[in-house]
Amino acid sequence: MANKLSTTYKEKYALTPRFAIATDPVTMKETATVAKKNKSFIQTHLSETKNEIEFVKSIYKEMPGFEKVASYTDIYKKCNILGSKTIMGHGIHLDFKELETLAKTKTAIAHCPTSNAPHKEKGLGSGLFNFKLIEKSKIPWALGSDIGGGPFLSMLDVMRSFVDQNKKANVKGASFVKALYRSTVAGAEILKMGKKKGNFIAGKEANFVAFEMPRIAKVDKLTSELILEKIIRKKQRVRESYDTYAKDVFYLGEKIYSSKN
């Protein structure tokens, strides 16, 4: 079935051998062959928690041909899963050799802060994603919601979580502007859609949501960062309501939803 769908939809399709614990080398190798033949994407899961990493290694060291595999990433490498059209969810706990491998193969990471967040924030308590190290290693990355571990799907909630977690850890540079970029342009580029989607450059598809302009006391403080913060923080106490927060939704320049209707 996956072979048929990949052959039909090609670069618009993603195969998901999820994940090393729940699949096997034969399946992963066959998945890689099909995906690369049809130029489809591969999406799976990498190093979200330390316990997961140890469990994966304990399983694979008993498999023929994997006895000397040093890391979680190397398992995927050996199965030919890595590549410029492969997206790894999480990537929280990676050593330097793994970072080098991901960078060399141009494999991307989808960081899901609401899934990785502390337990009190309805996350798995995975740890803090080191976005600065990922960027220094020249690994493509974007923000994601994680439909499995993330409690809510709204990217506004995801952006807020990314900024807040880094702020609490005293990590500088995790701004709302960066969060917006990593939720739009960066994701479009990873999905090879950067020439058509992601921002308002002339010639690209006009897909966007509109919000009411927040009230800001002093006009001279009107910055992109402040506007985004006011918009995103408005609903943070009732996270479930983010999904109904947009005033209007546009697709290909046409309004397809209005909160007034």
C-alpha cells in the first residue's frame, strides 16, 4: 500500500517508519528504497528522551549487523533512512557525531516544544532542545506540534512554548520572531516548498491567518517582537482556545473562514 501511494503521490507523500522501537531494519530499508525511488519524504522519531535512546540501543545491539552501532542516529543511517527529504521528530539528546551525521546527510529536525515540555505543562519532560547547537551544526529545523505527544495542535501554542521554555532556562535568542520564522518559512523550505509558500514575497501563495491588532500603549514601542508577543500570549492561560483564535483564514488569497460568520 505504501509503495502504491508513494508511487502515486511522489514528492507530496511521506512514509513514516515509526520509529526504531516499533519497526525493524528490513521495513526501514524497504521504506527508504521506496521513498528515494519516488522522491517522497520520510518522517520518523529520534532521541526524544534518554530512556528511549537506551532502550533503542539495547534492542538493536542484539540484531545481526547492528551489534557495533554507536547511536540512535547510526541505526537510521545504516538503514538508509537519512537524507535531505527526511524529517526527524525531536532530536533533543544528540551527541556531536550524530549532529555531524545529520548535517552531512542534510536530514532535518522537527522540534516539538509542547511535547518535550515539563510534565506540569502537559509535556513528556524530555528536556530542552538546543536550537543554537543545531543551528551551529547547520542542521535544518522547524517547529512542529507533534500530534502524538503534543497536547494541542495550534502552532501559536507551540511558538509560545518554545519561547517560554528557553526563557525559563535563561537561553537568549528564542524570540517570537524566530518562532514565527521556524513555524512558516523554515518548515516550507524543509518540505521543499520554500519557493511557493512560507511568507509574503511576491509570487508565493497567499496562505495566512489574520488576528486583531493588540492594544499597545506607546506607538514608539511597536516592534514585530512586541506585536507577536501580545498576540500569542493573549490565550496562553486557556491553551485550548488557540484553535479558535484566528479572526480570518485565507487560502490562495481567498478568505475561507471568518470568526464573524
